[in-house]
Amino acid sequence: MTAVNSALSAAQCEFRSNRAGHHYGAGIYGGPNSTAAVSSCLFAENRAEGSGATIGGGAIKHEGEMLTVTNSAFVNNVGLLTMGGSYPGATGGATQSLGKLVVRGSYFGGNQANNGGALAVYSAATIVNSVFSGNHALSGPTLWTTGYGGAIAILASQPSQINLEGVTIAANTATEDAGGIYFSGFGGAATPPLVENSILWGNRSSNNELAQFQEQVHGPVNLWYDDIDGLAAGIPGEEPPQCPGCMDADPLFVGPLGVDGLVGTLDDDLRLAGGSPVIDAADNSGFAGITTDMDGNSRFVDDPNTADTGLGTPPVADMGAYEFGSAPAAPTPTVTSASTPVVGTPTPTSTATPGDTAIATATSTVAPSATPTVCVGVPMAPVVVDPPDGTTLNVRRVWLDWTDVSCAMHYEVVVRARAIDGRRVGWRRNLTESQYRTRALPPNRSCFWQVRACNTSGCGGWSVWSQFNLVQ
Ligand SMILES: [Ca+2]
Ligand SMILES: [Ca+2]
Ligand SMILES: [Ca+2]
């Protein structure tokens, strides 16, 4: 699919085994003046290969205004330089991003490219609650430097804010430098990225001269409340790495290879096992505006068996993509005498594998039709449906739509201009339907909105912030 001067959105879809030549992404190409929003999609075995100065993005190449990726999975996509010489290497096996990028709740496994096995980032980016497992950066037939950044290569050459929040990066490899995250810094011209509340574990590079720490992350990256393999040993002969609130301890993943015994496939389970040192060890403020983890469960859950070593008012969040012990509230009897079946919210389930969250959003928690719905406590957070995150619209009044939440009696919506802490331009409480049409909003503006569901017990968590852009 290609978008130029337009808004593209794709949901609950699969892009498989596509091929692209020297310039375009094999799955999606977002060209100049476009936005693209992808949600609940699987990208598998797409390849962008050939020769050229900008080749890459096996699944998605993004040169537009905004690319939003939500609850999706990228597996075994490839960006490769096949004939080199004076061309630089292909970057971003899954996604090559030259415009603004937001990734939430997504899985990247087994992708490869010359630089940035999964992701190559050239511009502002926010990556939240996502997993990178078994991606690979491999040297190419070129005079340029290749084999950098097994999971992510940050190649911005000018100031751009790049944040990783609650990200798990494990068992990625690079032939040259930084199996995890590589940041060149371009002579100090680029803004140092922030890697916060994240796990970098077991990433490797074949360059034996590197310290174990540099195999996880290389370059002037700001680190804050992370678990990093080799941090304690640091880089021999250099000052210890600056990493406040950080640790160097096995995060105790449940099953990093999954049942197939292979790294980089959809069944890799990077959830935390009991006793993991990263439980209740994050800085809550880093998750401001984020209410859920990669499974769509609450981001803030206390584990009573773990001392809180993180920062913030309990419950304290965990490092990495998954919150330990977080699950949808278990129902116990009361309320509703529903004679009609009530269908629950199709949020990703807590038992789903990363792949399931990508392709199986239809698996909802459905109450048996003969049984009255039981409700206790506040409702779950709704999931934003429309407009898809990052959409550009040319209307002034916008229809907002979200999933019905079981046990909700009414909804509350907030719309803010320019930023999630910007001026409030819309606010409604006591909405009895799961949709709302705003009043006329300011033109030529980005708006951010979220919604929560309420009942007699109070209001549940807010949905993830969603953005739309108004042109007119
Ligand atoms: Ca596996
Ligand atoms: Ca605790
Ligand atoms: Ca916690």
C-alpha cells in the first residue's frame, strides 16, 4: 500500500511476503505529506532489497508526517543491500522511519537489515510498551559502516526527541556494534535519545572488542531506570555509565524462546516471572499518560511479594513491556440483570502471546449469553476505535468512537489541543453511548483525546491518548 498526500489506515490485517525494490517499503510506503496508522496488523516476511542510497523498511518505509503503529507484530522482515559499493547499507528490517513515529504495544522479532535490524529511526519517535526479540543487523557489501544496531539504529542527524518507554530488548544481535540500540549521535548534532523503564538483556555483537554494556547500547544515550546487561562492569578504561535508578540483574523472563525453542518468533514470552528484580522498580513518572502495558492490562500494579524499589507513589510500575501480576479485574457477583448478552471489551487478553495481540483482537471476553453479567469495581479502560490514531481530518466537528466496556454506565471524554497537557478544547461526562461528536475544534491543529468508563463504583482507567490532526 502507498500513501502520498493522504491518510492511510490499516487495522486487523496481514501483510505477508511482499517485495520492494530500491526505494519503497514492501508492505506500506508512506510518502511525502502522508500519515499512516496501523493497528492490530501482522507484517511477516516482507523484503525490501536491492541497491540504493535509502533502501530499507522491509515492512514499512515512512517518509510522511506521522506513522502510528499500535498492537502490531513484525516478524522476519528484511531490508538488505544486495549490491553495494558506494551505497550505504539498507536500514530498518521492519520499519525505516524518516518522519514522526509512534509505536505502542508492538512486537518485533527475527527482522534483519544492515543497520537497525528491526527499526531505523531518523526523526522524532516514541516507542512504548514494545518488545524487540532476536532481530539482527548484518554487514553488507558496501564501504559504509554496517552491522550496527541489532534491534534499533537511531540515525537522526539533527535534533529530534526520541523516547523509549517500557521497552524490552532482548537477544538481538549485530555483526559489528550494539546488538540492542545503536545511536551514532552524528557529532553531537542529534538529541540524545531517552531510554527509560526498559530492559536491555542478552543482546550481542560479534565485535569481540566491545564491552558487554556496549553490546546492549552504544552511543550518548540518556538512560534512566533501566535493567542493562553488563552495566555493572561498564566499559573498561572509561567512567562508569550514567544510569540513575538502573540495575544489572537477570530480569527472569518467563520464556524468551517460547515453546518453539527459537528466538524472534511470535511465541517468545518476555513477560516477567515472579521474583524478577525489575518488578516494582520503574519510575512511575516515565509512564505519565500511559495506563496499560503491552497486554493491555494496567500499567500500575503492586506485587505484594516485591519491595518497591522504583520511584513514585505505589503501586509502582515494572521495567519492560509487561507489568507483572496485571490482569483484567476478576468479576465477582453483583449488579446488572442483563437479559441480553453483554460483550466485553476486545482488549488484548492477559494470556495472549505477542502474536495474538497483533492478530487476534477479535478475542473478546464474552459473557455466556444465559448468565447475567457480573460487575464489581470500576470498568476497564476503553480502547479508542475512531478516528484511528494519527489520522488527518478536514472537518471541524469530529466523531470520536471507542469500544463498549462491560459494566460501564457512562463515559467521560477529554480533548486537548496540541499536546496531552495542552488546552482542553472538549470535555463531556455522562455520555451514555460509546461515541461522541465534538463541538467545532480549532483548525490546523493536532488534538489529543482519551476516554474512560464509569459506573457506580467510580471511573476506570483512561484509554491511551489518541491523536488526530485537523486541516482546514
Ligand atoms: Ca520463539
Ligand atoms: Ca511491591
Ligand atoms: Ca509493579
